[in-house]
Amino acid sequence: MAEKQVEPVREFMPVYRFYCSACGKEFDKILKTKDTTSVTCTFCGSMEIERTTSAVSFLQKSGTGIVPAGALSGGSCRSGFS
């Protein structure tokens, strides 16, 4: 009898998009928690930032493996929307 393969547990951390009102640039940060009080702008170092919305992307399991978001629906890779 063949052994059943166990898939390793993967922890995914969300990517948050921010807008800096000091320099006007947008940037992304990977954070372990929703606490964004310690985030500073990656361009100018300012704390004058606000969290904005961004396109959602995820991986979908299929019978043959993991399929990138949008690959099955014909959606655009840039926006993540169909």
C-alpha cells in the first residue's frame, strides 16, 4: 500500500498597499498582522501613510496542481480581474 503524501502547511502573509501623502508614491508591504502603525514609506521614510485597496490575487488548487489566479478565467495578469 502506497503512503499518502502530506502537503506541507504554508503560511501566507497578506500584502498591503499603502499611499504616502508626503511623497505621493504607492508601495506594498508584507505584514504578519493588521497592525500598520509602525509602517513607514519605503521611498521617503515618512509615517504619513494610508492603507489603500489593491487587486486580490490567490492560488486555486485544481486536480493537477496549483493554478495562478486568472489563468482559468482568461483574466488579465496585471489587474487580477476577469
